[in-house]
Amino acid sequence: MALLDVTKSCIDSIKQISEHIKDAILYLDSGCTESFQLIGAFPVLLELGVRAVCCLENMSPLDSVVDWNSNIDPMRKMVVMTSRLLSDAHRYIVRCLSASYGIRHCAIFTSISEIAHSAYTDSPLGPDAFHEYETLLLQDYEELVRKRQTKSGQSEDTGFQKRLTFEDDGWSHLTSSEEDTSTFEASSSGKDFYKEDVGQELVVSVHHFPMILCPLSPRVFVLPSEGSVAEACLSVEHEDSLSPVLPPIGTGLFSDGDDVPPGAILTAHLIYHLASKMDLKMEIFSLGDLSKNVGKLLTDMSSLYDVGRRKRTAGLLLVDRTFDLLTPCCHGDSLVDRMFSSLPRRKRTAFYAHIKGSQSQAKLGSSSVQRSPVEVQIPLAKILSEEDSKLDDSRLQGNIEAFLRGWDAYNSSSQVVDLVDLSNKIYSERSLSSEIELLSGSFVSTENFRGTPYMEALLDRRMKDGTMLIKKWLQEALRQENLTVNVRSRPGSATKSELQAMIKALAKNQSSLVRNRGIIQFAAAALAALDESHSARWDAFISAEKMLHVSAEDTSQSLAAQIGDLINKSCLVGSHDQKTRKMELSSRLLSFKDALLLTVTGYILAGENFPTSGSGGPFSWQEEHFLKEAIVDAIFENPSEAKFKFLHGLPEELEANKNRIKSEESKEASSDPLDIDDFDDDQWGKWGDEDADNNDNREQQYNDMQLKLELQDRVDNLFKFLHKVSGLKRKNIPLRDSAFGSDSHFHGDSYASKGLLYKLLMKVLAKNDVPGLEYHSSTVGRLFKSGFGRFGLGQAKPSLADQNVILIFVIGGINGLEVHEALEALSESGRPDLELILGGTTLLTPADMFDLLLGDSSYI
């Protein structure tokens, strides 16, 4: 039986809709673009006959002119692929239809299933969602076409585009969807060669396309960051919530249907259809309250739709991210994590959903949040912009000039001259290669070395081993290209200078650059991670986190002192005595923001090692007062470095107050000193102004005190949140029962230092009990339980270890280190026959965790 491959399944799904996309203009939204970039789908789209691939959110009237002067027939088909709800993508779909002349067939593929559309709280579509949307889209488009027919010229087009931008694009029809308009007359203006299309019918069809995923490797995937599933709220704001995009803290209580967050509903439907596409029948297990809700939804769907289908059995394990916040907060020994943390991400596309406030939205909190894009931008131009590989700007400029002259033969020559002059001006001021990075790469999960995908191999290795593997790949590529590099190489290590020299040698020749583009991009990403500006800070974090772990094994006083030292030194305040001198090197590389993330890490460790009862924190009043004062002083002294959500705009007031004080002090310092001989009798009367000065000073002291009291209130709220974080072990039953601590089966420092997925897999594969792990009965299991069980035909509870395929999905996200540790656990289990697939809501970095816990995406 063939091995499971998420990437291949995504590409096969695209090929299955080849009849729809052949000879069509294809519009992809940002989530689809992110997915297709990672799986390397764009060459496949061209092979399948797609005329043009365009951006849905940034539609241009020029999208449809790709084949104006070609010998093939004008485009009659438009395909839209979206990772969002149809209601959210609607305005963009209408805009694309209105700007594309001669379109007769419009096919829309959404990753959200029809049932999920109707189950989603804020969706305006009902049980027959796809047919409803087909009707409503035709109605809206017909109305816009009628309005266009009554107008003419440029003024109409301008008003039309403006209306599409700022109005709700006809969604008033959603409240009364009885009307059924299946066809309408399409018209166009301004293009004579499309006049024959007036009166032609437009056919609209909506389809489900679930395989819009972001596979990092054949067996590791996350969800598109700008898709509805990843952006949906996972937690309602209440006392057990940390962030809208993290599951709530486990309480052992089960939510009813009305209280299930939108993200849980969409996640359940996505996993079900993913398993269905891969022909898997799931035995469902869950760990965590939100995972139990998702598992119940999956079980209900399986009982309705899986009857009579022969599929391969697989174990599905759903895990709440809040069971282990420590691993993604820390800076582990993972090259992949370092690369994603060091490289800039693609900018998010501006997107405006139609959904407005509603009672359900107010009850369930924010309907969507923003996540960091998975797609990175590898700075190839920076590496290849040296003397031996500079772009030929003059040739490129000549090509642009020729393009401008031939763009529109009907334009006056003066307009073309103006465009050419503008081009020359740009080149005279700055080189194009320095202004715009033309060579910016990204990861493609299908790029491989002799059949082994690069990313899959790197996910299975730590930092040093990963860089050494990249070095070997480069050396092999140079050998195949018959190239030599004069660089000093040290066995057993890979330096930045070595990698850079080999990359430049491979990229010197254009054909070599194209052939080896995969390894060149991964090597360039490793260079970014090895850069001193990134590696020194990452290593400083590792050093600080090790000190926190050591202190956590000692006493609470030691851990509190270590956290306080980090806060003080990150702001260059506090003492530098002998006790803290060994932290001096690392702490100076860390900012106050970094120190706050380390404070969260410290409180998680404190909760695990010094559990307390009630609502109090893990430290004594005196220890916590010391930490509060350190944070208050740090913010008060450096308000410009402390613009965080939990301060609610207070740093701006503090900064304005500090600037005013500095201004007054500078004025006093610049005034000339008075000499006693300069005083005459008239000046003695001015000495009474001392009372006024004293009043001003008292008022200033009062203002400072007021600001400091307000700041202390904000910091008190921060520590209430830290108490919540430190109480994770106390509230989560499996953590409270020490289910994942060292025991007689697993012991040693290596096991204790691992993350949750490693410990969970080791216990599950060894068939040890895991408190809190719930099994959701399959269809057959419920049948036996409800009927035949009374006759002694009860079915034994299955075990995850009995499955040959295990899919683990972490609701809230995963990171690269967890993937490595899970693969390590699989290797140590002695189960070479077991196929493991890992998935998560998103790919998490420590910077992402700060945003989720203390930043704009938090509930603090």
C-alpha cells in the first residue's frame, strides 16, 4: 500500500478539477496562494492549461488581457479558488466577474464545505449553501449589469468600483433567498470585440475543494494563515481563556452546541474531509476540552457519511495547544524554527469580510484573528547581488522601455515619452536591484534531493545536523555541476562563509541556478538563521531559558530572582552583582519585550514545579512584589519600548510626560547662571516666585504619581494573567495527575526535557494509560454499545498503538522542534511500519506566542 503523502494529495486534487480550470482565468485568494506556493502547484496549473493566475483580493482590469493578441479563442471561463467562507469572498468574486468581459462559465471552489457553511454561526447561508450562493451571486451580478447598461463612459466605471469597495455588495438578498435567477444577460462596454456576448448566459457553479493546506513535508502540514479555518476564533473570552486563537484552559467541562467556538466547527469539518480525501476511516481520540468538542463533531459526521465505504483505518489524536505552552514559547534546537523566525514573512493581503456585528459574534468573541503567514521571503537578492552576480539593470531597463513603447499603440507619443522618462528617473536615482528585491525565494515542499524532500529531511534534524546536511547537498550539487570553490572547510561543521561561497558558485551560471534552485533557497534560508544578528539573540534566549529551568529545579526564590534579573538587565537597569554577572552577556542581547516572554516561561515553569492552591500565584507576595516593581520601573523609565496591548495606551502618556520633563530640564540647563553681584534691590522682589515653582513641582510630582498608579494597575492585570498561565497544570487533569512526568517506564533528563507530543507518543505507543485521553466511539462501536452489547457482543476499546497510521492534529498550532521530537519518539518506539502525520492550526514561533499571549491577539 502506498505511503500517505499530504502534498501529493493536494496536487492530485488540483488535477481532478482539470476540466474546470483548463482555458480559464484563475483567481486565487491569499490562503490558496500560500498553499499553492508551498506545494509547488503553479507549474501544475500551467500544464493543465490555465490561461492566467491572478490575485482575488487585488484584482486588476488587466488580468483578462493576457491573451488579447493571441491566436487562441478569448477566455470564456473564470475559476475562483478561496480558503474563505463564500460570504467573505463574495465582494471580490463579484468584482472579478464585473471586470472580466465575455465570461460565460464561473466555477467557484471553496475549502469550506457546504455543511460547514450552514453550521458556522455567522454564515448567512443555509443548509443548501452552495445552491443558495449560486442564485444570490447571479442576482447580484444581474443587478450590477443592469446598472452598468444605464450608464456609459469612465464615470460609470469609477462609480461602480467605488460602490463595490464600500458597500455590502448585494448581501441584502441573503435575508430573502426565495428568488431564483438562474440566467441573465451579460453585457460589456468599451470593448467592441465582446459585443457579440450580449445576451449570452452565465453559468455559475460552486464546489467544495478541501485540500487547501500548507504541507511543510509529505507528512507535516498546517493551515493557510489567511483562510477562514486558521483565522476562526477557538476560545470565547472568559476566565479560562488566554487568547482567541488558543483553546481554553482545560476544566473538564463539555460545551454544548451553542457554546462551541467557530474555529472548532470549521476545524472538525476540515479534518473530516482531509481524512476522506486520503481514504482514511478514523478512530478518534482527544486530549483537552476543545479537542473533545471537535472529536464529538467528527464522530457525528462519521456516523452520517461513512456508512458502507471501504477505507484504511487510522487513529486520529486531537490535542489542545494549551496542554503545552512551554515548548512553543522556548527557543529550541531546531534549524527549521530558526529559519522561520529569522526570515521575513510575506505581507498579509488587505481583506474585508462582509460580516457585521451580531449577537452570536458578541457571544463568541471576535469572529476572526490575524495569523503570521507561513510563506517566507528568502533574501536571495541580498546573497546574489555581489559583483559576480549583479543583475544587468541596463538590459532590464531597455526591456521595460520597449514594453512601454509597445504597450498601447493608440497612446500619444508624448505619453510614452513621459513613461520612459519616469523609468530613466527611477534608474538614475536608485538601482532597481537595490530598490526592489527581484530575487526573493520561498520554501517549496516538493523540492527534493534524490527523492527526499529538503524540508522533510531538515524537520528530522537539529540545528548543527541540519546545517551539515545542507552543506553536503551543496557539495554534491557542485560536484554534479563540475564546479570548485576555494573556501576553507572544517569537517563536522558548516559556517556561514562556507555556505555563502558555495551558493554563489552554484548561482553564477543561470542554468545552474535554475537546476539547483531548491537547495540554493534552503541554503540561503540557513544563512539567514546563521547570521549573527539572529543567531546571537536565539542563543541568548537559549541561555536564559536554561537558567530559568535550573532555577525552577531549585527554589521559588531563586526562580523569581532570575526572572527579575532578566527584566532589569533587558532595560539596562538594576544591579550587576556577582550573582547575576553570568547572565550579563545574554541579557544585553534581549529587549524588554523578550524579557516579558521569558517571564511567561518562568511562570509556566513555576506552576509546574511550585503548584499552589486557589487563585494565588506560584511565588510569595514578597517575590512577586519584587517582579512587579521591576516591570513598573522598566516601563516608567523606557515607555517607548513598552507599547503593549495590556498597557492600553498608557506608554504614550508616559512618554509624553518624560519628554516634557526632559525639555524643562534642558531649558534650565541652557539658562545662564546668575551671579550674586548682578542682583539689585528691584530683583529681590522676585524671590517670592519660589512658592509658584514649588507648586509646579508638587503638581508634577502628583502627575507622576498618578501615572505610576495607573501603570501599577495595568501591571497587576498582567500578573493576574501570569497566575492563569502558571495554573495550567492545576486546571488540566492530565497535567495535574503528572501523566507526562518521569515514571518507571520513562525516566532521565532527556525525557523530562521533551515536549508534550514526544511524551504523549511514547506513552501511547507503549500502551500506557494517559489520564484525560478520551476515545470517541466509531459507528460500529456505538452500534455494539447501544444494541448488541447487551448480548455479550461488546466491542473492546481500540488503542492508538494498534493503528498503522496515526494523524496528530494540534489545535492552536505546532512548531518545528515538536515535529522533530515526534519523529524521534516514533524512531525510539521500534515501529517502522507506523505512518505518522502531524498537523496543526498554524506554525508557531516564539514571536507568535508572544503575540498570542501578550500581544494584539491575546485576551489580556
